[in-house]
Amino acid sequence: MLDHYSSDKPMAQVKQETAVLVLCWSHVGRDFVKVGKAWQEHEEWAFAWLRRIRELYRSQCQRLIHPAGNSEFVTADTAMQQTEAAMKAQARV
């Protein structure tokens, strides 16, 4: 598996089907920053995605600090699933 990190040069291996591209939100987030800074007309869109990514990471952190199954874990897990569903819906727009 390869991620979006540029030193991996993944596309040749992906095209040859010798590797699977697995995108990392940290690396993808960098692209949103670049878009937001480079194109004023896309700034709000790009930074909205950065906020979604940040919320996904926050929810995951909350999940990890609580034992699976307790009420705090369930609350954080629900929040993470809602954030993920919202991201999927927004990606279709």
C-alpha cells in the first residue's frame, strides 16, 4: 500500500496494479491548504474540508481515550460516523 506522500511516487505502481493507493487525510489536507491559498474563489470550500478532516480526527481521538463500549466511546463513535457520513455526502455534491 502507498499513500499520497510524494516520495512514494505511487501512480506507476497503482497503474500496474502492484500497489493499492491508500489516501491519508493528513496528506490530502495539505492539498486543500494549497488550493485554499492558491485560488481565492475556492478558499472557503478548501477550508471547509479542512474543518471536516479536523473534526474526524477529533472524534477519533475521543474514541481512543475511552474504553470500547462505554458511553463516552459510543458518543465519540457516533460523532465520528456522523462526520464521515457528512463528508461522503458533501463529496457527492
